[in-house]
Amino acid sequence: MVIARVDLSGNINSRIAHQYLEVFSYIENSKKVKGLILTVNSGGGDAASSEMLMNSVSKIRKVKPVFAVIEGVGASGAYWIASACTKIYAMNTSITGSIGVIGINPNVKELLNKIGVRMDIVKMGKYKDMLSPFSDTDMNGKEKYKEILEYSYSVLKSSVAQNRGLSAEDTDKVATGELFSPLSALNLHLIDKIGNYDDALNDLTKSYGLGRKIRLYAPRRTLLERIMRSSISTGILDGFMRI
């Protein structure tokens, strides 16, 4: 019988999410795994990938304890995933929060006009080029895009509130997109304790009567993926909508 350890770090995108989904599925269904410690050091990523991993962690929590430890940064989509855990720990030097949604869409039309390049766009559907970097989006298009972001924001807020047992008032205080220190996060009920991996492990074993045999479970990556992962900042935008 073992306690699983999974380290989640870096930018969260579709490729990474599907790799971790396999690991989480195994942990959920394995009879020899009696608990999970999830270490987190990530600034988030695209919304859909974060939601998939959050749902997967929620499924594990229903059948065995899951403790999260924020080591460094646990923000945005990464915090959303951590919020699904039974308890959340954050180190004294960690930061957490950034609960919000942002859409970044560069527009290069004016630049192309200056250098004499014209992009001819043929579209079927009034808003088909709504996110195109080569055309102007009118106010109606921007409002429609804003509606999409607002819906995703409402899903994120309600999910975090449910996972953490927050009131509507407390949710509004934390879902501002800002980052919080460990002490502020504790007072706002975003985390349960200021502590490190050892603190989480000690509490997990004592609370659930588990042994201290730990096994690290990690997605299988190629050498090229490991090299690329080490060189990519957590701030890179992988999806059109980032949380």
C-alpha cells in the first residue's frame, strides 16, 4: 500500500493535460494507492485543460484523500486544480490565487497596412473572423467574445466556491485575478495550512492511518519533451483563453 506523489509544474496545455489524465486515472482506480499528494508549481494554462485536470482530481478525492502542496506558484488554472483537493498547503514563500479569465488576441492589421501587406479574408458567417489577427473586430464581436469569457469566469468562480466551501461574499473577494500571500490565502480560505511537503505528508498519514511509503507517479515524456519543457516559461499562451 502506497501514497502516490504527483508533481504538476509548468504551463498547463492540452498535451500536458492528457498525459496527467492517464496518471490520475490510474491513481483513482488503483487499490494499492491509498492517498495522493499533489505538488503544484504552475501559473496556470488554458481553461479547458485546467478543467479536465480539476475534474480528474475531484474524482480521486471522492474515493481517497488528496492533499495539495503549493511549492512556488499555484495560480489560476493550477489553483483551480488544487481547489479540488481535500486540503491545500502552501509554503511561506508561495503565492496563490489569480482566479480569473483572460483572452489575449493580437491584431497586426495596422502593422501590415504600414508595410504594404493586405490580407484578403473570405468568410461565411458574420463573426467567423472574430479572433483573426488580420481583421478588425467590431463592437458586437467584442461583446460576444466578452460573453464567452464571462461564462467561463462564472464556471471557474462557482467551481472554486464549491470545492472550497466558500460563500458568495468570500468568492467575490478572491475571484479578482490578484495573487495572494500564504497568510492572505489562509485568511481567505484559499488554503488550509501554511506548510511544506513534509507537513502535508505527516498530516495525511496521521489523519487517515496510512503508512509513509511514497511512490512518484509521472507522465511518460520523450527526451525532446523534457528538453523543451525545461526551456518554456509558465507564462506562454497555449490556448485562446487562459486562466
